[in-house]
Amino acid sequence: MREPTFLVLTALAAGPQHGYAVIEDVARMTDGRVRLRAGTLYAALDRLRGEGLLEVDREEIVQSRLRRYYRLTGLGEKRLAAETSRLRTQATLAENRLRARHQPGTAFS
């Protein structure tokens, strides 16, 4: 799973949000390191809907514009949990290798 997809799903794990709120949430979660562009986000939202990972929660009109809120589906929650577990495993592997690198008598010393 690519990082932007992971971050969009993570943002929606907190509850339904509209597109601009997802952009802001991702920027906040990453301390500004990741800034999703609107076109990129909406293409991702459409793709994730097509994959059954999220769905439209509700729609409303705000200042004469349609605001669509998205939420994770059960499948989206499972996919996010699986990716979180995979990333945790990879991070643990890297930490262990880095620790071993500084221990005498290891292949990494």
C-alpha cells in the first residue's frame, strides 16, 4: 500500500470526513511532510470506493457546493489493520538490525 493511501485510510479511521478535511488531517498527522493535492485525493477516494475500502457517509450543500463525507467500510478497516501490522513488523525488523549492528560479535558490527 502506498503511503498516501495508508494516510487517507488512517484519516478516515477517526470517523467520516469530507475531502478537504482529509487533506488537512493528513498534513496534521505528518507534521506537514505530506500535502495531498485535491486532484490526487479525489482520484484516490474514487479508487478506494471502487475497491470497497470506503463509502460515502453523507452529502451536504455548503456555500452552493456539494460536500461529500467518506467513511471506512469493514473491508477498509481490515485492510488498514493489515497494513499497520505489516509496517509494524518491518519497523521492528529494522530496529533489531540497527541494534544488532552496534553489538560486538554480530554480523552487523
